[in-house]
Amino acid sequence: MEANLRTRAALAAGIMLGGMTMLSPGVALSQSATPGNITGRWFLLANASNGDLNITQAGNGTISGTIFGSPLQGYYNNSSRRIVFLVTVNGIPVQFYSAWISVNGLVLGGQFNVWKLSDGAAAGVDYNFSATKVSDFPN
């Protein structure tokens, strides 16, 4: 099980790094109006559970924050409005989120993948999630 978790973590890191390369700020994937910064507090609905998603975005597009109180790290590309992040528990990646931000920057939606048994979720299962921005401040 530990080797399988390491394989999934390595795969997620590869996906994130590949996504960061493909979504680098110098590559324009979309010409639509886009929100430049998604920093803030979001009301989250994920697999019938609701809570807070807190995001802080750096100038280079990297993001950090918390989701349901667990730390997250990832990347946001404002040209494509794509956000990807990993959620870790005790330093181990347990979920991978991928979503798109609405044109007005107030709603996001996508899916997340669960890699470790937690809160009754089965490992390897995909779920939908969405969030609505409620504040420009992450806490």
C-alpha cells in the first residue's frame, strides 16, 4: 500500500509539474477575460461536504492554503483559468484537485481524486466539487 501511495504521489507531482509547464505564464491558452488573482476564502462543496477553501496566490501563479483545514499546494494559470493542487495530510499527498475558474473569477468547479482511505472515501475514487468566492481575504 505504501509503494502504491508513493507511485500515486509521484504521478501527481508529474502531472502538476507537467501542468505548470503547459500552463506557464508565457503561454496563452485562452484569450477570454480572466481573473488575475484568486486569493481569498471560498465556500466549498465537495462530495456532499461543505467547508472553507482558503487560497493565497503568489505572483508566479503558485498557490497555497487550506481545504477543510488540510494544507494545499498548487498552481493557477490565469490565461486558461485552470487551477490544480495537492492536499496533504502529515506531509503525504492524499487528494489531487483540478478545476477551472469562471470568467468573473467568483466560481470554480472540477473534480478531485482520493488516494488514501479517509472520511469513508475509497482510494482511487473521483468526485466533483465546486466553490464560490466569499471574500478576497483567505482567512
